[in-house]
Amino acid sequence: MARIVVKFGGTSVANVERIRQSARHVKREIDAGHQVTVVVSAMSGKTNELVGWTREAAPIHDAREYDAVVASGEQVTAGLMAIVLSEMGIPSRSFSGWQVPIRTDDAHGAARITDIDPTTLDELMNAGWVPVITGFQGVAPSGRVTTLGRGGSDTSAVAVAAAVKADRCDIYTDVDGVYTTDPRIVPKAQRLNKIAFEEMLEMASLGAKVLMIRSVELAMAQKVRLVVRSSFDDPDAPQIAPDGTPGVPGTLVCDEDEIMEKQIVSGVTLAKAEAKITLRDVKDRPGVAAAIFGALADQSIVVDMIVQNISDDGATTDITFTVPDSDYDKAVRALQDAGDSIEYSRISGSKGGAKISVVGVGMRSHAGVASSMFKALAEKGINIQLITTSEIKTSVLIDDQYAELAVRALHTYYGLDKQDA
Amino acid sequence: MARIVVKFGGTSVANVERIRQSARHVKREIDAGHQVTVVVSAMSGKTNELVGWTREAAPIHDAREYDAVVASGEQVTAGLMAIVLSEMGIPSRSFSGWQVPIRTDDAHGAARITDIDPTTLDELMNAGWVPVITGFQGVAPSGRVTTLGRGGSDTSAVAVAAAVKADRCDIYTDVDGVYTTDPRIVPKAQRLNKIAFEEMLEMASLGAKVLMIRSVELAMAQKVRLVVRSSFDDPDAPQIAPDGTPGVPGTLVCDEDEIMEKQIVSGVTLAKAEAKITLRDVKDRPGVAAAIFGALADQSIVVDMIVQNISDDGATTDITFTVPDSDYDKAVRALQDAGDSIEYSRISGSKGGAKISVVGVGMRSHAGVASSMFKALAEKGINIQLITTSEIKTSVLIDDQYAELAVRALHTYYGLDKQDA
């Protein structure tokens, strides 16, 4: 007997028929003797509709009222899911966040979960019931409803899984797992059997939008084993893991220790529309980086890669960084306006870069990944504009037009291609 | 300074633009120095959509889950109304039923309000805030959300008004008051300045669907002065009562004592599609009426007029009653099936009757209203099939084809026609 928290995203509860299909996945787990708690998102599109109404009501409005309005979406799906499960003979009841309670701080619109009382959930599951909880929301110390911000339902599911000490947390979505790279670019992309939390974090932040970063961080901190799987699969099909063995049909996101054979590279990711900006001959003194990136942060511009070379003469240096293409003009303007506090000789840059990254926990113990990456790209005649590295990731910025070619080349180079494709 | 509870129905909050228009009515009261609490319905059509989904999920389902789903509608409008009011410079916050709290019993789907704690509402109103409360719902002793059943928002508003000791409760809807009769039938119908609770109860139950009966009963019991008025009126127009004097532009539903000049007849109502059924030679013994109407109640058939004549011979009697045309066949079948327990010689009946009623508290002290009604109908050659009377109402069943003629004749006969129309 395992205890499982399952979470259904918006497309998995888009209408009553989809809710019924998702409920059959719950039934399969119950029939197998497991204990299940369900966490649901709002019907797909519903949250956008509600958010749209709050904006129409007033462009700037009280976040507490935003939360009161927007939290209604999950309430609907939780009730409907409980009805459908009961109809299938599985005793079930719905909970709004405040009823569990899922306690949060009072940062309305982007609240953080502080505490979940597992008592009622424990009692119900031990008695064979399936609690169905609204994702994305909780209750502040003031007694008002809070929401966790976009993608918060994944975070709710992980937090509930931690609170009830679940053996795993199945995130049902409209894709069937995490792939070595985007299958639209590389048809030979493989679905991963397992991926380490750290790798998933790098993948998530690099554009593999399967799981929200925040939920992966929480899962890693709370040691909650996550599974990314599809609610569109036949609920009654044999349960086969991506590697062909009996198991959970999806990708397990887990602690590194649980992964026996660590790949040097687990995945290749791509982020397009990156603009690069270079400041030449920046006065090399303490505080200059803070001044530059402070000016950008003031404009809510998110900076991605940052590279600073050692200065030749010890007096000036060049600093290069990337921003989304859409923020390029704003970023250049911000730096020109801040010209007095940041001394530099010249600003240059261009849009249309592509960031390619290879990710893998195996890199830690394996030298030469970066150099082999550069070699693989050089063989295709692709010029590298920028390089950044972290413990488990190496990223390069290249010209946009070579992006797909680069991803395919690296995918093959690191032995990630599916053999039978 | 007055304290006013205002309630906006579904058409008054159908979209953000309508919510804004309704909020301007609140602003007018605040600007005039009054204290206001708002009660809102769900956007029109929204509750039907939610109810539809619960039925699609399972034809028979847990009423607690139905409530969890359906209660979400008012949450949306309460939050949006609070946002719009704040945008207008009126400090405001929304409350779900459980947050006030509005306590109810646990009869999910048709709960009764047991208690409303006015503390927070009092504090907010005294500080110049406008609380906005979800109508139609509350919280059961179990902590689960309840709904009050259809039209429950009117009841919520009256209950809140009683709890905060409001001077009046303005029910904003899409009509501008209560009329002497249906203006579509009688163009000369007049909007009433005032109407007594008892009269409103008779009018409401007779097809003038402006207010839910239950809310009028509660208002009468709690002595809450109700006003029926339109949210579609210009919020900034001079406030003129129906009699042309400065005042609230709508119909005040109040205690009889507040009405100086009591009309003998305040209104004429019409209910069409009434079928009549007669049981001949029913054995006249104790329990026979209970057996007949019990058999109908078992089939959820609502019986309206009931007439039993004194039996000629003391042994048998004729019983006639009316049911909606749509229940006629089911009613006849139910009585035939129950034939053994109810002894009668013959069953007969027909569809297509119309019930015409004249209503007025003045009848109590004024003899001869019934006979004058029969005379007025006789003058038009209209045959009366059935008669029932109460303290403040006389109803007759006539052939459907004379319905409009009868209403117009009685409206004129009792001096209700507008003089300038």
C-alpha cells in the first residue's frame, strides 16, 4: 500500500468529461489498494477569465479581492471531482484551502504555504476516503483567502504530499513525462525514466515548462518524489515506465541518490529570443555590477546570462548579459539613462540569440563536458557568442538560426537519441 | 444617516460593466452620508451553468459538493464589486458567507440561516467601509459551505439587514417596483408606492415574481423594510418615489401600519396554465383529504386551490383542486393508482384554467370585496369555476381565454388604473 497525492492541471479538468477521465486514474490507484488525496487546478481558461474580470474592474486593485475572485475556479473543479469519484463508488469530499486548512502568509496573489494540518486528510484516507483539495490557494492568518500565484497548484500538491508523508506526488498534465529535449525539434528525443531534482530545476528554468520551478524546489527540500505523467493516457492500460519495465508511466523526479546510472548529460534545452547587450570599458570598481543590474531590475527586466571578463589593465572591463528580446530596447534605454552612475565607453548588442544548455548531475564528477560541447558545436560550424556554466549545466548563446541544428547535434553527441526512432 | 443593506441580483451584476453601474447606486448612498452593506448574487446565468455541471458529473450527487461548486458564483461577484467600489474611492472588502460568518443549518442545497454575527460588519460600516457579502450561502456547523436554494440571495440580504439593524433593505433588480398588475396585460398598471408584507406575500405566491416568498416572510418576521427598485435606473437621477414625491424610487414593502391609506385592493394577479381535477362522491370520512393530497405530494405535485363542498347526504362529497397543467396527467394517474385507499365514484378535470386574484389588506375591514369581484366578472360574461378566499385575497378560476379580459376589468373596477395613461 502506498500513499499518493495526485494533482490534475487545467487541461485534465477542462470539462466534466475530462474530470471523469482523470477520476479513472484515481480509481485505478484505489483499486490497487493505495491511499489517494487529489489536488485540482481550475478548468483550463477559467483562471484567465477571472483574472481578466478583476483587471476590467480596476487596472490596479486590492490583491485580497483578486484572490477572493480567482480562488473560486478551483472550488468548482474540486466539488465536481468529488461528485464524479463518489459516482464511481469511491467515497470522496472536497476541501477549499481554508477548510483543510492550508495556512499561508498574507502575501496575497503570491502567498507562501506556512503549514498544512494533515489530521483530517489522514483520517479520511485511513478510512478509505479520497479528499479532493483546491490547489493554488490557502488561508492567511487574517482568515482571508490567498492564492499562491501562477502554477501554484503544483506547489499545493507537493506541500500536501509532504504534510501527509506521501510516497509520491503524481502531477497529471497533458504531456507524458520529461524528455531529453523538445520532441518537436528532435524527433529522437527520449522520455526520461528518472531525473534528479537539480536537473529538473535547470530544465524547468531553461524552458521545459512541465513543472513550475517553485514546486520542484519545494519537492527537493521536502524530499517529495514527483512523477510527471499524462491524464490523457488510458487509465486502464498496463502501467509501464518509460524504460519499458512495469512501473509508473511517467518521469520520476527524485533525489539524485535514487538514480543508479547517472547520465553525464540528461537533457538539452533551448531558449530562443534572447538579446545580448555589452557594455565596453566599464570602470572596474566595487558596486559597478550592482549599479548596472539594479538599473535593470528597477524596470522589472529579468537578466539571464551574465559574463564579465577579467580586465586587461585592471581599470576597465567588458560586461555582457542577456535579456528577453522584448525587453531589449527598454534595457538599453535604462542603461543610457543611468549613464552617470555607470561609467562605460560604449553600449552594443543585438536581438535574436538562442541559448542552448546541456544539463546533467553527472557533470559534477565528469570533466570535459564543456569542452566536448564546444567541440560538437564547432564541428557544425556554429560560433559561440557567450558561455556560462554552473555545477550541472553548461550554456552557450549562439545565433538564432543555428538553434535547432545545435540542439540536434548535441542530443546525438551525448548519446540521447532513441535507438529505434 | 441611515443604515442600508443593498442587494444586487444576477442581471445587476451580469458583467463588470453592470457591476460598475450598480456600484454607482452604492456610491450615491455613501455620498448621502449613509452606511451601506452590499449583498450580491452570481452573474446571471452563472448559477445555471454550475448547476448544469454538477448534474453532468452525476445525476444524483452529494448536496454538500453541489453547494461547494455552486457557491463559487457569488464569490466572484463579491470580489469584483469590492474592487469596483474601491476604485471609486469607497473602501470595501468582500466576504464569503463563512467569513462573516453567516451560520446555517446543515440542510445543504436548501439551508436555513440560523445566525449572523454582525460584529465585523458593524465595525466596518462605522469606519466608513462597505462590506460586500456573497448572497445565497453560509456555513454549516460542520464547517462546510451551504447554499440557501434558489432566490436565496434575497433571503441573505434580509437576514443581514436584520442582523445589522438596517433601516431598510434595497433589493435592486431589473424591474423598478411592484405593480398593481402585470403591465404587459394592463398598460394602465401602476407602480405601487408601498405594499404591506402580507399583500406582497400573496402577490409573490400568485406569480408576481419580483421577490422570493421566503425573503418576504423573513422580512415580515424580522420587520425589515424592503424596497424593490431597479439597478438599471440612472444612479445620479433625482430620487423620486412612485407617487411623485422625493423618496426612494421603488416600491416599499413594509408593515401594514406604515401604510396610511389602505387600498381595499392593491393588486390583481394572474396565474395561467392551471388544471382542475374533481373527484366525485368521495367517501366523507376523516383522513380522506390527507389520503388524496398525500398521494399527490408523494409525486412532488404542488396543489394550489382546494375546494371541498359540504356533502349533501353526509356520506359523500366532491373535492376539486388545481395543479399546474404540466402535472395534470401525473396527478390523475397518481389518484387512479391510489384508488383503493381513496374511495370515489369518478374523476374528471381539464387543463387550461386561469387563476385571477385580487389582493389587499383593506379587505379585512371592508365587506363585500368577493361579491363585487364576482359582479365585475359577471358583467363581462365570465363564468367562475372555482372560488377560494383568504383574509386578504379572493381568487377565482376561470377559462383561460378570458384571463386578460378579467384582469383588465378588475383593475379598472377597483380604481387601480393610472389616471394619465
